[in-house]
Amino acid sequence: MKNQNEIDKYLDEMIEKAERKIDQLFARRMKEIKNQIAAMYDKYSKDGELSYTELNKYNRFRKEMERMAAEIHKDYRELLKMINDLMEKQYVENYLRSAYLYEFEAQVNMGFTIPSAAVISAALENPIPELRLPALLEADRNQVISRIAIEITQGLQAGEGYAKIASRIDGAVHFGRKKARTTARTEAHRVQVEGRLKSAEKASEKADLKKMWDSTLDARTRIGHRKLDGKVVPLNGVFKSLYGGVGKAPGHMHNAKDDINCRCSIIFLVNGQKPEVRRSKIAGKNVVIPFVTYEEWKEQLKKAG
């Protein structure tokens, strides 16, 4: 990693890989729900039609929904672990990889160590209780289950066949998938930026650091964040968005319009420069030389710890 933008690309690819896994999880659930509905039609329909009244006999519908809900609960437990693992990797990787660049730009040992489990745990926990991952996923899970039940009920009451009800389910499950992807990206981005902020706090003990807003400049970037691109503030300064957010970095603006699905990053200027490559002196001259790799540097930290 020669600069902070390369780190950001590496971390974003990690998020994209997690999003693909989320897609696979919901695709599997969609298939199993449709199989369950098909089985309901085979078992309880008359002349190819399944009425809500018939399905509701003997608590059949309630039992089917309970079985469906139990499987969705399992999915969300898996999803919780998946996103937690992603967040931990985002924090640790950005903390250490950024620290590596700061040290070599400033040419001084800054005393970095591998973050402890307690430090990582604290970083992962959203400071707003209702926005913490378990609470978010529980609310999303309950909403998905409710929407599926409503769609099936309305479809049956309208006398719709399997194909139309299956199409209704597509919409409900797609809603859950989209919410899960948004939650994963937003929370991973939040702790990713937190990792860089924490490493910069440590580095500031040995070097002068300022921070710069770094936008992902494409058609998906919100206008307010394009306007912030390149804005430099002191290490402890804040950014102000036209959407009303005020905060220390992207993903930390304390405003949904700024933070949800944000892909912007923060870059630190070390002694006025963006970390690029190690500088050293040979025969009294400043030159750029090959330096210890990130993996070698990280291994040194492990041994020192």
C-alpha cells in the first residue's frame, strides 16, 4: 500500500465482497420461501386454487409463517456475524495500514501496536443505541417477516395463483436484501473511518497531522459531498455539510442524509504531505528507496507485542 487511496480501494473491495455474500444469503432464502409456498399449494389447494380461508384452517397459515420466520431468524443471525466480522476487519486493516504509512512518511517510530479486543469492540459499537447493529437487524428482520405475511395474505385474499404470490415475495425479500446491504456498507464505512482517525490520533503524538475530505467522485456521490472534496481541517476539526451534518469525518456526520451509504474517505496530511513512499537519505541526499512491506511491518508489531 503506497497511499491512503490504495487502502480505501482495498477496503471497499472487501465491502463489495461482503455485499455479494449478502445477496447470496437472500437469494437462498427467496428460493426456500418459494419452495415452501409451492408446497402449500400442493397440499392445501383445490383445483389449483388456494384460498386464505382454506389455508387458515387448523392454524395452518400461522404454523407455516412460524416455520418461515424461524428460518429467517437464522439468516439474520448469520447476517449479524457476517457484518460484525466485516466491521472488525475494516477497523483493524485501516488502523494498521494507515499507521504504516504515517510512520514511513514521518520517518519516526510512532509506537503503534495491534489494537486490543477491547479497543476493537468499543470501535464497533455505534454510539447511538438504536443504531447499533443488533437493533438495526432485529427491526429489519421483523419488517421483512411482516411484509412477507402481508403479501401472502393479500395475494390469497385476491385469489392469486402461485406465480403472482411468488412475485409479491420477490419484492418483500428484495426489500430485506437492500436494507441489509445498506446497513453493512454504512456500518463498515463508519468503523473503517474510525480506524484511520484512531491511528491518526496516535501518529499526531510524533508528527503534525491535518485531515482532508476525500470524495468518491462519480455519479453516485451526493452533491454536498462533492463540495467537501479536498476540504482540509485541523486534526480535531469538523466538516460541515450542506445537508446539515457536522462531524469529524465521512460516516461520522451525525446525520442520515450524510452518513447512510457514504463512500467518501478521509486522508491525513503528515507534516503537510500525503503519505506516499518512504523517504531516506543516501550520501546526504534525499531519495526514495524500497522499504519494509506492510506485512513485514505488521509482523514486527506482533513480535513487539
